[in-house]
Amino acid sequence: MSDFLDRLQHKYAYVAIGEFKPGCFSEARQLYEKAVSTYSEGFKGAYLLQEPGSDRGIAIILWENPGDMDSHVTPAYAEALERISHLFAEPPTTGFYEVCSELGLPGIIGLPGLLG
């Protein structure tokens, strides 16, 4: 029964949609990976998506519960965010969502090479 109840618990996703200044996506990616690599407890994985041929992208960071994200604000994380903020063409649109469905995805998803 415990396994069944565990399956009913949903993850939460922090989503940021934005556009970087021309030619800055690669640098932003490195800083994103640096910030995400500082996460531990409650962190369930991350994606960074780039629209082909552009500097537009979507970052998705998965958490066990909404409070976990706030507990990961470390000096290294704050430094990475400060360095990435000037790369945006304009501030990104952000939101926090409950993951309602996960079909065909492994239990923990993340960026290749980043989490292990």
C-alpha cells in the first residue's frame, strides 16, 4: 500500500521561459548547470530547452515539494543567478506548477552528466 501512496505524490516544477541576448545562450547554459548542480535534498531533476536557431529557452526544475527550492539558496547559487541575470534580453516569465502526470519517464530525470 505504501508504494501505491508514494505514486500518488506529485512533484512540483519551477518553470522559467525567456530569451537571452544574442549569442548568450551557451554562457547561460553553463551558469544554469552550475546553479542546478548545487541542488540536493528534494531536487528531482532539471531540463533546459532551447528553441532551435534562437536564444529562447525554457528551464524546468523538478522538486519533491515547493519548499525545497527555497532551501537551496546558497552563495554559489546566488552568484550563478546574479551572473545569468544580465544575459537575459528581458526578465523571464516564471511559475510554479504541480506535475500532474508523468508518462513514460524514469523516476528521476535530469541533464545528462549533471546529476551523476
